[in-house]
Amino acid sequence: MGANAIAFIKALGLKQVDLFGFSIGGMVVQEITLQAPDLVRRLSSMRRSARRSGNGVDSPGYRAALWCPPPRSARECLARGQIQSVPRRPGGGTEYLERTHLRQEGRDPEVNDKVSPAQVEAIGKWGVQQKGSNDYLKTIKQPTLIVNGK
């Protein structure tokens, strides 16, 4: 995924970029930074954007938390895991999700049960514990912001 993203960025003619990764995208931005450090100026990641071989990333429980099996709708899964209401604005997460479906043309297809297993597999491979596998973090010199938690 990192190599594909690098090829895309270069095809756009961009010489340097700031990257933001959400969930598995956080893992991808790390990989982009490792493969093409001169291309990345700054990076940021949030929500389950673990480091390679991060504690517990290779566990079935971690990967299962990413998968929201039927009969739940994609909207219900997203609301359950990614969108939080805050005390100042109860119901704000639900309102946001309703707005995301207002546009009917030019939308990405809904996530389905063919997509999540591939993502779970990729995350499982990223999380395999190996001696010295966290040493790569020392090679990332760009300013980095990591946001996690609720």
C-alpha cells in the first residue's frame, strides 16, 4: 500500500507532502515515510494506527475489533467504533453520519464483507512480533503527531 501511495503522489507531480493516516492509513503513512523519506515533510496518524509489531496488533482481539460483522449496517459499525458523541453535542455523531449520506452521486461504494477481511489480514501481518522490528521508528525524522484513544 505504501509503494502504491508513493507512486500516486509522484504521478501527481508532488515533490513533498504532509500525510495524515486514519486507522490502517496510519500504518500506511509510516510505510510511505520509510520508503520515501524525502517525499514526506510531516506525518500524523490517529485511531488504531499502531507501529509495526505494536503490542497486541497481531492478536485476534485487536483485529476482531476492526470487523463489524452483519447484520450491523456500516453506519451502525462506524457510529459504534469511530464516531463519539460529546457532552456538549449529544447526537452529533449520528447527525454527522446522516450528512455523509446526503450526496447520492459520485460516492464511494459502501464497505462490505469483502473489504474488511483483507484489511484485517494486512493489519495482522503488520503486527507480527519480530526481534528488532520497532527499530525502524528511529529512522523517522519528520515531525510526527499520533492521536489515539477516546
